[in-house]
Amino acid sequence: MIQITPHMKILLAVEPVDFRKGIDGLAGVCRNILKHDPFSGYVFIFKNKRGTALKILFYDGQGFWLCMKRFSKGKLCWWPDHVEDNLCNLASYELQVLLWNSNPKNISVSKWKEI
């Protein structure tokens, strides 16, 4: 089980990726396109082209975790626009909101603590 904690660095890849890619393919995207080491311990978030699913790649020091969430209804309601380096930083609470298919930029840290 993966536990996302507030001290973790979470990087969201803005451009969609081919979801036929597995661990090695997504690690290659991290290295070659995002210019980050997949062994860094960062949590990498990817979406498919249609915006109906997310993949999370994470190295825990012993091996890689690859998780996928496919939304049963509709598409992602939020995804960042193009940014300079194709990456968007997320806080742990923002990832939790994104996984529930809501807009993480509409919830502040103080409001999250109330929930």
C-alpha cells in the first residue's frame, strides 16, 4: 500500500502519455521527457489522452509501484494547462482531491483540514 504524506514531492506530467506503457516505459518518460530521476522517490502522476484514467509511478526504495485509476463516469474535471517544463507540483491533499475527480486548486489547505 502506498501512503502519500505531506512531505512527498508530487509531480504531475501535464502532457498525456500512452497508457500501454508500464513501469519501464513511464520511468523512461520521467528520465527523457520530464528530466527527473524515476528512482528519486518522487510521485509521478500521468493521465491518458482521453482523460479517463490516471497512472501513478512511485519508487519506494525497494521497487516501483504502478497504480492506475480509471474513472467509471466521465473524464477528469481538472488538469493543468501547458506549463513551462511540462510538470505541475501538487501537494498531497491536492492529489487526494484529484483522485476523487475534483479540482484541487479550488480547495485550500485550511479547508482540507476541515474535511
